[in-house]
Amino acid sequence: MGIILASASPRRRELLGYIVKDFSVMPSGVEEIVPKGISVLKQPEYLSKIKALDIAKQFPNDTVIGADTSVILGNEILGKPKDRADAEKMLIKLSGKVHKVVTGCTVVKNGAITSFSVVSKVKFQNLTKVEIEAYLNTDEPYDKAGSYAVQGRAGAFIEWIKGDYFNIVGLPIAKLKKYT
């Protein structure tokens, strides 16, 4: 019996390695559609569950970990940007504001399903057009929820964080280690 991370994220792979010695990676190909009626704060948990269950069907004797991270400003989820213009719009929205980063996790182990969410708050400094343009000229914002990576160049945009830093990166390892 092994542990499987149901995610293609290199950041999640690195973070899981901090708490689990041996595991394999098998990204889920499940379509990420959220039914109506699930609040924005619960959507990452829902998505983590369908990803974990998708892989657990194939490997019922293993422990499967699914995760999904959302950047939420007000009641709006800022996903991965479609293009440069979309990334710019997101960074302008985040400028000077507090937003939430929610990571939902699901662990499927011995037939039991445990799901939880961790919420961290992040305050961005007021960003100048020059700062935004310089950041958009890197490859960093384009495959990240909210168009930024806290562990990268965008760390310089952050005025403060309340909550789990690793949750913002993509995996709340302090809470997750209780279930692995």
C-alpha cells in the first residue's frame, strides 16, 4: 500500500515530500465542473474530492491525496489566467487588497474519505503598472491561480499573510500530515 498524489503540480509534489518519504504522482484527468450551490469557499474541497476519488477508483488499496487551490477575492474565484490580459486584470484586482487562498484536500485511505479546507489571507501592496508589467514578462503568473506565486517573484507584492504559508503555495502540510 502506497501513497499517491493526484496532482500534476510540482509545488505540491515538493511540499508533500516534506511530510511523506515515499509517494507516487498520478494526476487525475477528471473534468473539474462544480455543481451549482457550492459556495466559492467550498469549491476547492469539492474539486479535491473528485480528483482523489477518480484515482482511488483505480488504486483502492493505496492512500490517495487530492488537492485544489483557489484565490478568492470577495465572492470571485481568480483561477489560472487564460492569457496575459487576463493575468493583468487579476493582478490589478488584487492590488492593494486582501484576498483568501483556499486549498481543499481530500485523503482517501482504507475506504474512508476525509476532506477539509484551509484558508489563508493575503494582503497585496498597491502595485504599479511597471511592477505588473515586469511580472507579466516572466513565465511565473501563467499557470497559477490568481496569476501569482507567493514563493516566487510575487512574494515582493505581499504586505502580509495570515494563516498557513504552504497552503498558499498549494498544500497545507501541517494539517495534511495528520491524515497521511
